[in-house]
Amino acid sequence: MYRVSKRDGVVVDFNVTKISAAIEKAFIACNKCCKGLYPLQKKS
């Protein structure tokens, strides 16, 4: 498995679950603040 260096210098195992949760939270936050600004389909 991969090892990563955190900001504080500690080296830990790469945790794909933690990364995917952070990405999911970012998408949810963007959808809440940008709702309606980037429509997926054109309105007729």
C-alpha cells in the first residue's frame, strides 16, 4: 500500500476511504452553494 506524509511530517498509510469522504463532502458543499448556477440541462 502507499504511504503519505501529512502536513505535520507524520508518515501514514494512504486511506482511500478518508479521501473519498472528503471529495464527497466537497461535491455536496458545492452543490449547496452553487445550486442553479450551473444547470445540467438547458431550460425550455
